[in-house]
Amino acid sequence: MKHDTFKFFSLSTIWLWIILFAILPFVLMLVISFATAGENNLVVYSFNLHNFLNLINYAYLRIFTRSVFLAAYVTVITLIIGYPFAYIIAHTSERIKNLLLLLVIIPFWTSSLIRSYAMITILKTQGLLNSFLLWLGVIHMPLQILYTNIAVIIGLVYSLLPFMVLPLYANIERLDQSLVDAARDLGANRYITFKRVIIPQTIPGIISGCIIVFLPAMTIFYIPDLLGGAKSMLLGNLIQDQFLFANNWPQGAAISVILTAFMLILLWLYWRNSRSKDRHEFL
Amino acid sequence: MKVISRLFLLLIYAFLYVPIIVLIIYSFNNSQYSMLWHGFTWAWYQQLSSDSDLISSAVNSIALGVSASSIATLLGTLCAVSLYRYNFKGQKLLYFTVFLLILMPDIVIGTSLLILFSTANFELGFFSLLIAHITLCLPFVVIVIYSRLTTVDENIFEAALDLGATNSIIFKRILIPLLTPGLIAAWLLSFTLSLDDVIISYFVSGPNFQILPLQIFSMVKLGVDPEINALTSIIFAITVLFVLISHFSLRKK
């Protein structure tokens, strides 16, 4: 039957692509993470754990913990800003809502390299932020913000905020308003309603927002490159370094593998906390 | 309360947009280094148009973006339609893989493709970038098309089958027209993704095929420059245009 030809054709094309260019590369990466870096060849195949054991040393652990902490700050800040932001947008009138949402979608799709570059102009010593603060009289000397960890955090929050807001918005939008009304009728105050009714219903949105922010926050290597100082090396910079400068691919692969494992753990948390109906509406 | 939430919205939108607006304003500033306004000029845009290196990178990027987003749209549509219309073994697995690909950090995709290409002795250049960009765009296309499909009344397919339509007729006469807005949106968004991607391209590009985002990256490392302001303003304008078109084509039902 014709029906089957089409089905067979499309499914085999898709699977072929995904297996060749998504699954196979990852399997190769997994294999290489157990191999050794060679002198002439990039990779000498063998099986040992030393790429992973290597990571348990002071220098690596410091980059690791710094990345995790910095990414956690960024995630928490975007969540604290993003949650009320998404909530307010979801509760405006239909007419304005579309416009407000569009204004979040535009930066979502804009190159974060361009947006980080724009941040340089703002954060420079003679930049707009310092001029503004001087003019306000809050400070008397320009602050050195650019090339510090603060600048990296600002740049990451700036780049990733839309990625937190959109999943939160999608979740808050679907919130069952009758439950909120019922809680209020039963005498719950705003705070209790928020804590007991609204937050639990938006947990899936919170977790998906956090996953989409947390992982890139550790790995967008050009933001620490552009905005950070010499000490701002993050996980992404470390992987980049191992692949392109140190020529130690197995070591870089091992770090990528750990990163992926991290992602799967977060995903598993999401799965456990969401109802099956929500899972299909992720993003 | 209303006032506070309005102020909050305003503040966040200012945070999101002021840096970009400042960048655009400076791209017209008639001074190389000063942060003060020295009058309006087109000079930086003219300088761009005579920078042959940048123009060839731009041409490369457009060629890459057009090919990658066309193929990704085609593949992604096949994938979304299959996920939506058929029941098959491994359906959940396919769904899950697509979903994982979206979440996968770019750096993992980039480095693993680099490993694949080097293991297979595949030369880094246009084709390695093309494969990488298609893989990057594919899951986004699937999401856009799939969510478009879920708004379609399923009975329409039954009706067509009952009336004797073959599968290819259903595809041509029903699916394609229904999906056109989704296809446009998916293509435009894929093009923006391809034009903006730095991390994946960084690993899988070769010395003989320069592309715009990587060239911008190397220029930006040297600091702020009005010519880069002009270039990034143009790219921002293209992004806004594409996002607007896809937004409105998806909204009309």
C-alpha cells in the first residue's frame, strides 16, 4: 500500500539522520572518554577510567565547583526575576499579552553573542552603567565591572532570562484558576495560596526553566571569554580548551560526558515531578 | 500593586532592550572611540559594504543557513508528521530523542560531531557545518510543526481516506496547506538559529570556510568597534524581521 511506503520512507530517513548524527557521535564521545590522548594520533583507544579520575584534582574541581555555583546563581536570579515577570504577563489582558510575549520571544531568538557584545558597551568603565551611577551620585569613582565574575553573571542572566520566562509562562498560563479561587474562598491569604496552590502547580515549568538555563550557563564559553577576566574559566571554556588547545580530546570528552549525565539527572527530576499530560507540552 | 507590577515589567524590558538599542544607536555615531554622541553617520555601514572578508563570510553564512534550514524543515516535517499520524515501534524513543536534542548543551553536540567527523576523516568545511546545523535545527522544526499539527482536527484525515484519497494526495492537498504557516515559521527560525550559532560551528568549521558568527566572535574579542556595531545591528534587524513573520504566520489560524 502507498501508505506504508511513505511511512517507511519518512521514518527511515529520520532514524538514519538521528542515529548517524546524534546518537553515533555521542557513542563515539563516550568511547573516547575512556581512551588516552596520543602523541601523533589524537586518540589511542584503550579502556581506563583515568580521564574521569583526573578530574578529581584540585584545579579541575575548582573549575567544576565554580561553574556549578555560578550557574546556580544565574539560575536562581533568572528564576527570581523570571517567575513574577512570567506571572504578570500571563495575567494581563489578551491584547497586551501577545505584544508582551513577543517582546520576550525576540531576545529568545537573538544571537546571545550579539547580546553579550551589547553588554560590553553598558558595563565598560566609561560605559553607560557607570555614567548613570555617577550621575545619580551613588558612586564617585567608576566601578570595574567588566572582566569580573559579576559581569559574567550579568551577561548570563541577560542572555538566558528569556529561556527561563518562556517555559514558566507556558506553565502559569495553564494554571487551574479555579483552584486558586477555591483556596481564596476557603480563606487562604495571598501568601498561602501562592505557596500551596500556585507554586506546586508550576513545578514542572520551574524545573524545565532551570534545566534550560543551568546547562548553558556552565557551557556558553564566549560569555566568560568576552565579559570575564582571566579567572572566569567555566566548564565550557575547559572543554573548549581540551579540544582545541591542549589537544586532549579524551579529557574533553570525559567532561562532556559528565555534563550530559548531569542533564539526565535534572531531566529525571523533571519527569518525576510532572504529570504525564504536562510532559508532552514541555517547551 | 498594579503600579509595582507595571514598574517591574518596564524595568525588565529595559534590561532586555536597552543594551541592544544602545548598540544600534552607536552604530550611527560619528566617532570611532568616544561614548559621546558626535552626530549621525552611515560611515560604518559603508565600511561594512567594502569589507570583502566580511562579505564573503556573510555569503557563506547565508548559503549555509538557506541549505541547512531547508533540509532541516523537510526532515523535521517528516518527523513531526510521522510522530503525529502513525503508531510505530520506537515512537516514544523518537520523541524522547528529539526532546533530548533540544536540551543537549550546544558544546556537547559540537564536540561529539567533531569527534565523528575526525573519526570518519570527514573534511571540516561547508558540509560538516551543514550536517551540524541541520542537526541543531531539526528538533526545533519538529516542535513547531508538531504543535501546529495538534491544532488540526483529526477527522479531516479520516474523511479524506473515506473519500478515496491516497496518502500522497492527503499530504499534498491537506497537510501541506495546513502546515504552510508552520513551515514558514520553522524555516525562518532555523535560519536564525543557523545564522546565530557560535558554539557548534566553532568546533566543526574548517579554515577554508569562514562564516559570519565565528568571524564576529573573533572581532568582538578585540573589543568594541563601531563597524561591529553596524554589523550586529543588521543581524539583529534580520532576526527581528524573521521572528515577527513567523510569529504572525503561526498566529493566524
